[in-house]
Amino acid sequence: METLTIVAIPVLFTDIVPTTLLAAELGETRWHDVLNRHDQVTRELISLHVGARVMGLAGAGEVLVSRTVQTTRLGTRYQFTERGLREPRSVPGQWPLFAVTPPRAAESTPE
């Protein structure tokens, strides 16, 4: 018997008004630059929002991160302690969160 996996994917729709007029005025190269910058800013704002919501779950003096951050820092001197599945406010779904322990001062000093 097959197992059905349901995944929620957030979708964000944005609109640059007046698209056709701007594209015509700017030309193809500059218009693509505008679109690329728009996409970059949008991604940064979404990441910032999720990061703020994750940190809102942290205790005093604690730094919490999502699995995405934890995975990108594997192999560094940072240590991560699982804090379980949590549901950040206004972010859909339960997220595995990790507390971060920074390297001790002696470990972070370059040799």
C-alpha cells in the first residue's frame, strides 16, 4: 500500500505595476534586472519573517534556528541541540528547531 505524503507549499504572488509599461520603458536587460532584484528582496523578506518567528520561540539567552540553518552550518564549530517540532506564529506547519551553542572563545581563535 502506498503512503500518501501531503506537503504544504507557500506561494506568494506579487505584482509590479504597470508591468508592460515599465518593461517597454526600461528595455529587456534593465527589466530583467528589476525582476531579479524584486525576487531577491522578496526571498530576503520571507526569510526574515520566518527567522523572526522562530526566534520568537526562543527562551532568554537562547538562539533558535530552523533545520535549514542547522544543515548549512554542519561541520562548523557550532553545536546544535534539538528543541523538537514547534509551530512558529503565522508560519504554517511544524518546524524542527535547534538551539545554537556558539564555539567557545578558545575554539574560535584562529591558530
